[in-house]
Amino acid sequence: MKLTTALLGKTFQFKSLKEVMAKANEEKSGDQLAGIAAEDAKERMAAKLVLADLKLADIRDNPLLPPETDEVSRVIEETVNEKIYGEIRRWTVAELREYLLQQTTGNDEICRISRGLTSEMVAAVAKLMSNLDLVQAASKMEVTSHCNITIGQRGVLAGRAQPNHPTDSIQGMKASLFEALSYGIGDAVLGINPVIDSAESVKQLLNATKEVMDQWRIPTQNCVLAHIKTQMKAIRQGAPADMVFQSLAGTADGNKGFGIDIALLDEADELIRREGTGTGPNLWYFETGQGSELSAEAHHGIDQVTLESRCYGLARKYKPFIVNTVVGFIGPEYLYDSKQVIRAGLEDHFMGKLQQLPMGVDVCYTNHMKADQNDMDNLAVLLAAAGVNYIIGVPMADDCMLNYQSTSYHDIATLRETMRLRPAPDFERWLEEMGIMANGRLTPAAGDPTLFM
């Protein structure tokens, strides 16, 4: 494995694959905080040149976090199709990039070779791609999933309705939910982040959303984004949960920081399949985000792009209905400004899709980042062009409970109209029955929550 290159009269010698992977990243404040980033653009380019010439087998044969010491690494290794890996193991990372981008490579071909890739290989090729490359490659991939309805089809942009309330008020939550539905948002999930992480609060919110779904015969699914243990307790007490939720990290130590391990995820998987109300087969919702492992001091010197890809390697074990990166939520310590947030959103979407995940993005930022709503509009358009499965809607793009900025219900409606995209087919038929949509466009009745009152 050659880790040396000459560039502009200077020789660069890297000590390890871990160092090459970190320094090949586009500039990220999280990598700088961890002390693993390239010193300057020249060193970054040298790392990319070295990485481009490495074979896929070099990456697999030199694990950044050995399976013997990390259960996430073991899951990633266990998913590799050895026959397909054997066919591509001698490809360089540059050759993988060219294969993904060439015009003759379509969704079926990408889906097949993805089974022979590890998460680290996926991260490696992302580091060699421009933003436009990430859009182009991801736009070729179609990953559908089914809980109560199917999303992810070409030409479909679904939306998560996120009607959070700062006191978990059922009345307040419903007011926000009715606004979402009136704009045609909610086909991905009616998903609520609770303030109170208790089984009783989770039950109340699940019962309330299920009552709305039943009353109006809405073809969608519900979920309350409490800790997985709390959701499991609520489900065992009879709460109507269509799927379960959990945040993931890319290392076992990072997941310990979330209070989870694979044994617990396996237990929850068995429970939701036995006692959940979703028809399946896809009954999980996972969230991720670059930098979470560093914030938990569980990154093991690995860069945040590679760790994010490893989250997706873990997620695919459970065949989820939806996954999204909360791209700018963790803050400027990890993604400093809009340029870094946009890059991360495109990386995450591409890496998730290449690992055959039904990938969405929470297009978001915090108020102390160097970013604004126009930047989020730009990222949302790029992701829509890349074929993102869904994005998240909150009232007026301002989540009053989590205190961060995302995209609004009407932003998603605008993206659909501008990019000629549609809601999920089952959901669109319901919208037409309600008089909210006709011939693929919102009607004058849209945006009026009193339709449900």
C-alpha cells in the first residue's frame, strides 16, 4: 500500500490509511478540532492523489477500527458479498468513482456492486468527488422502502411532518400537523421529537397521531423520536407505533454514548415486528450526523465523513424505512459554515444511497453557524436534483422545541412544484380526495389547516 506522492516539487509521506482518509476530506471544522485535518489545500490534494490510487482491497485489508474491537466494524464486514467483492477488489478508488459516474452505469449496476463495498470504501470514493459528482451519482440510485406506504420512487419527494411542541401539547402538536397536511407534507412520516422522554408522553403522542391518521384515513406512518428504550416500553404498554426510531453513531463507543448497542437494536427490531402497527417490511427510522462521534470522544482518530458512512453500514442491517442525516444540527464545531453544511449534506446523501438506504436529509443549521435560510434553500434544491427520498418540514422552517432552523412545509411544496416532483403515490391520491392537490399541483385550498378542524 503506497502512501507517498510528489506534488508541486514536494514529497508527501502519510503514516497510515487513517491519516490519508482524514486529510483527503474537504475542509471540515470537526476534523480540524480533532487535529486530523490537512494543513492546507496542497496536503489535501496530495492525500486525494494517494487515496485515488489505493485499491479497494487495501482499504478492507487495513481496517481503521478492527472488527475484533468494534461491533459496528463487525456488522459492516458481515454484510459484504464476497463474490462481488472478489470481482472489484483490485479496482482503485479512482476506478470506482469513474464507474459510478459513467453514463452506462445505471441503478441496477450500482445496486449490485454496492453489496461488495464496505462503508470505508464508500467514504473513500466520496472524498474524490466534487459536489456535482455527488449529485450526479446519487441521482442514478433509486432506493424504495415500505412501512404503510412506499416512498423513494423516481420523481417522488416525500416530506416528514415534524410538528414538535415545546410542552408536548397534543392540541399544539395537532395544529402544526394540520398545517403540514394542508401543504401535502407527511408522506414520509408523522414524526415528533418529544420534550418529555417518558413512556406515557410517547403513548399520548402516538395515540394522537394515530387518531388523526384513522379519522382522516391518511396513508402514512407515525413515529415518536424518544430514546429506543422509552419507545419499547410504550409499545409494550400498547402504544400504536408504526416504526421505531434511534440515533446512530459509527463506532461502538459512540453508540454507548447514545445508550445503545446492537443487542438492544436487535431486541427493538424483534419487538416492532411483533407488536408494531406498521405493515412493513421496513419498520425503522434512523438519524445520523457528521461529528457525533467526536462530540462523544468516541471517534478513535477517524474522520467524520468516514464515521458517517459507518453509521449507514450499521443502519442497513435493519432494512429501515427512512434514514436521514441531521446535517447542520450539531453546530459549527463540526460544520462551520454553509459551504461545509452543503458539502456534508451531499456527501451523506450519496454515501447512504450507495449503501442502499432510503436516504433523506434534514436540511438544517443552528443559529450560531455561519449560514442562513438561503443556504438551506440552495442545499434543498441540490438534494432534490440528487433524488433525495425526503426532507423535513417544520412550521415556518423554525423548530420551536429543538431551537434550530430547517425547511418549512411550504418549502417542500415549492421544491415539488419547481423540480417537477410528486408526493408518494398513495399519499397523493389521498390529497386529491381531500381537494388539496389536483393534477400534481396544490389547489387553492392548500395551506389551510382548518380543513381538518
